[in-house]
Amino acid sequence: MIEYINGYPIVMEGPTPGTGITRKGRIILVDRNPDVDPNYKDHRWVTAWTGDGDKTWYHGNYFDGHASAVQNFYKRLVENKGKPVGLRWEDAYSISQGACNPLGIANTIVKACAECREINVDTHDDPAIRLMVYQLASVMGMEPINANEFWHDDYAIAEHIHRGV
């Protein structure tokens, strides 16, 4: 089930912990599809923080491109020490910034898979591993990913995260 905020679908999300001075919340990636709302032809994608129970987002970063928005989502999640912690999340973010050594990326994917097995996370559904695999495919000269196919994958990833993995 897709969750909405301000009338727009949340395509990815990751919880952030509360501390003594901050509330629990989550980092979200929102799609302001211009086919649905023609007011937003630019800056279709938004990454933002929202507190638990809030009906709107705060501190939004706006992007025209999906790939840039996804990278920013992972960066914000790592910076906010969100639920997906572990070396694989930082590695995924670093690799997505333009890593070009196929052996280094492949070795990092192997380590990330081992980390997932240790905490009983299905490697096929892990967004960090998926991001590293996409970068490896790009470095190896594979055809660009169909943007619509990648966008639908994000919905599946968001559902997986929402289930509490």
C-alpha cells in the first residue's frame, strides 16, 4: 500500500531515531508527478524529513531528476542516522557518487550481502545493494535502466522498508 503526504505518493522512506532533543521521524522521497499536478513541471522529486504523525514534510530538497533525488535520499538517511545503518549504506552512497572500479564495487557488494545475511535481510530486496548493482552495471557499459522500471522498483523498495526491514 502506497502512503501519501500532501497528496503525493511516498516512494521511499527510512526511519530516523529520536534523541533527547529531537523527535523520531523519517526521511522520505516524494513524487510530485506533473501528470497528476501540472503545477510541478520542475522539481518533480522531493526528499524531506517528516516527524512521526506529521501530515507535511520539512526541509525539502527538490530535484528534476530521479537519480539525483535517490542519491540525496540515501545521503540524508545516512546523515540522519536513519534505520538503515551499517557500512553498506555508506558504501552505497559513496559508490553512487561515481565509483568507476568494477572490482572495488563488486567486492563491496559481496561485503554488503554478508552484512545482510548477518542481520537476516533479504539481499534481493535491499535498496543499498540494488544501488551498488546499478552503479556496477553502469560502469560495465550496460544499457541505461528504463526510468519507469526503476521508478516502479522504488515503490517496491519503499513497501519493503515500510514493513520494517
